[in-house]
Amino acid sequence: MTDAARPEASAPPAPHEAPSAPRARRWTLQRRLIVTVAGLVSLLFVLVALTSAATLGRVLEQRLDTQLWAATQRVNAQLAGLGSALRGPDPVAILSSGAQPSGLLIGVYTTGATQGAWISADGVVRALDSTQLNSLAESLSGAPADTVDLGRALGSYRVTATSTPSSIVIVGLPRSEVQQTIAELLLTIGLVTAGGLLLLAAATALVVRLGLRPLRSVAETAARVSRQPLSSGAVSITERVPAAEADPRTEIGQVGAALNTLLDHVDTALEERHRGEERMRRFIADASHELRTPLSSIRGYAELTLRDPQLGEPATTSLERIQAQSLRMTTLVQDLLLLARLDEGQELVYDAVDLTRLAVEAVGDAHAAYREHRFVLDVPGEPVTIAGDPARLAQVFANLLANAGAHTPAGTEVTVSVRPDGDAAVLRVHDGGPGIDPALRPELFARFARGERSRSRGTGGSGLGLSIVRAIVEAHRGTITVRSEPGDTVFEVRLPLGTPASPDKAG
């Protein structure tokens, strides 16, 4: 009945593992598609805008150079006409004679004097200051035309220089119209791009959302299936991807159709597994039931034969071993029969059960069975009553105490406590033994789980003790957990208080 669940020496504790750094949340496929499309279109718009601006700027600059060349020819012609009447070319006189385009600039550099003028936007001829004249002088590079910045008042100018016998004449036209045209073009492209991107993002989001709707349906179906308990009992997977979203003519529809096929196979496999479990339960129950009678007969005949005074010592020893092994096998058969019936939801007879009284009785029995251990009882003065099967709950106490007594060294202190905790009654069995091997913990409550890997009957029980405890606790809608480290092992059972109806065993 007890479970050989613990080794004589515990494994060293696992080294502390540093927590891994949290990973950044990944984008959804829909967001990545929208951002990718919008990014590519934005890049395309920017390239088109830059190319258009560069091309238009080059065309406007060429047109400005043509206008500058024509203005230079006119100024040179005027200089030739005024040359005999003036001591030297006068920019103000040149700009004031005849109709001149707004912004036209003339600078004259002679050996003795430097002067210049330009026509403002209101048609007034204004003289250039020394700073502006110096900037013009620095532009005399010999190129057919050059660009010079004349400060905030005049801005950028396109200029060209012409040499005469007595002076150098610089003629310039403003680049403001070119710059304004390019700025307006870029602004227009920017506004159109922004509006287009908004419309594109909305349209892309709509198209992607509609396109990924079947994939979301596949994910939702898989999520609903993942929440179903599939480990035991009768399980039927009824969730399927809707037929309208499992169209094999599309890639996502093929995924949905494949998932439906997979769920069909899993559903069939689960049904077959459940039928196999039911056959195994019936076989174990029937075999256990049928084995009890011959085992009782073997034990009875052995006891009867041992009463014969003419038996020798060898025969007596053999019969005593037959009797002991038949008793052990009877216990194993009874445990298997109990587990089979608990799996089928049978074997529970409900009544009001005082857990404090069961704890007192179990500790008294453990004192007699394990005299070299120290058992401590910690129960409240008032009864802790639940609705359950008294015999089966007594077996929970007995198995947990037998497990602690059998697998801890002599002198170990074992504490049994019962306490109400909210809407549950909590039973704890604590011992200061060597602890449970971490490698054994995942299968601690499995059937025939044993701390020692040998199958010698001298190394422990049948391996059914803790599995019976778990089956009884779960049949009462309770839970059992274990926490173990060297010198501190606690089995904790939580059972609901009150008087619930007899629970139905799932599966």
C-alpha cells in the first residue's frame, strides 16, 4: 500500500538559472504586411519626388541660363551705346534705360571704381552695397555662368561676367523663381504622398484583414482545441475550421483543410485510445476480482496446512513464505481493483468526515508501525468536516504516513497537520528526510512509480500508494501537491469544505 517514492540520498539541488531577458513582442503578420507595403510605396514616392525635382530644377536652371544670356547680350548692347556718352559704364543708368526684367542685377568693376545695382520687385533700381559687390567679385571664375548667394536681401543669383576694354561687367538673374517652383513641387508631392499613403494603408489593412480572416479562423480553431482536456477520459474534438474558410484553392484554405484533416485523425485516435482505456480498466477490474478468490484459497490452505504438527521445518518455512506472498499479492490486487473502480467513478460512499479524527487515528497507527520515527500531530480544537468517503480518506492519511515512514531514516520527525483554509480543508504531511529525487518528481504520482529502480520486493512497496492517494483526492474534487528539498518535504492535500454532491468522474 505504501509507495517507494524516495531514494536514500537526495540529488544535489539544481544550480540557479538566471532568468532570461524578456523578448520584444513580435509584430503580427498583418502589421508587417501593412508596414512593408507602406514603406516600399513611401520609398518609391520619395524617389519619384527627388527625381522629378532634380529634373525640373535642371530644366528651370537651363531656362534661367538662357534668359541670363539674353539679358547679358542686351546689357552689352546698351553698354556699347552708352560708352561714348559716359566716363564709364553706370549700372544705374543701364537699368533705368528701357524695360528691364525684375531682379536683373549689374555689377561693373573698373580700375578706379566698383559699382552695381539691381531692380527690386517694385521696379525701383537699388544700388548694391560693398558686401554684395565683394560676393559678386568672388564669383568671377571664368565659367560661362555661376551661382552666388548675395545674402538675405537678394538671395541666390545666377550670374555671368563679360569683359570690356575698360571694365568687367557682371550680369545676374535671381534664382528665386526656380527655388519657389521646386519648393511648390516638393510640397505638392509631399501632400499627395501623405494622402496616398493614408489611403494605401487603409486599403492595405482592409485587404490584408479580409485575406487573413481564414488564417485567423484557423488560429482560433486551434486555440479552442488546445484548451480542451485531452489527456484522459472520453474526449471528442468537435471544433473544425468552417468550410467557407478551408477552400483548398487558396494557400490559407489549404492550411485550414489540413488542420481539419488533422483534427479528424486526432479525434479518431482519441476515441480509440478511450476504448482501449475502457477495455484495460474492465480487464484490470475483472482480473482483480477473479484473482481474489484463488488468492484467498491459497492463503487459507497454507494456514490450514501450517496447523499440521507433523510438518518439518523446511515445509513450515515454505508455507509461511507462500502465505506472506499470497497476502502481498492480495493487497496488490485490491489496490488495482480500487484504482479501476475509482477510474470508473465508483467505490465512494459519501458521509460527513472529520479530518481531525482521521489524522489522530492515522498518527496512532503510524506510531505502532514505525516506532523509530517521531510523529507530531497538529490539528485545531474544532472538527474540520468535509463530505467524503471515510474509508478512502483514511487510506489517504495511511498511505502518506506510510510513505514518509518507509522512505526516511530512523529518528526523522513527521508532522501531520489539518487546517481549514477559506473554502477548503488542507492536510499536510511534512518530514525532515532526505527529500525526493528531482528526476522522480514528474512521475511521482504515476502507478508503479518507485524511487528505487530495482523490482526487488525488499526495496519498497508496489508503487501504487501515491497513485491511490491522488485518485482518491481527485475523486473528492481535491488536489495534491508536493514540495521537496533535503530536510523539508511537504505533501499538501486540499479538499473542498461543505457538502457537495457526489462528484462525477470525468472519463
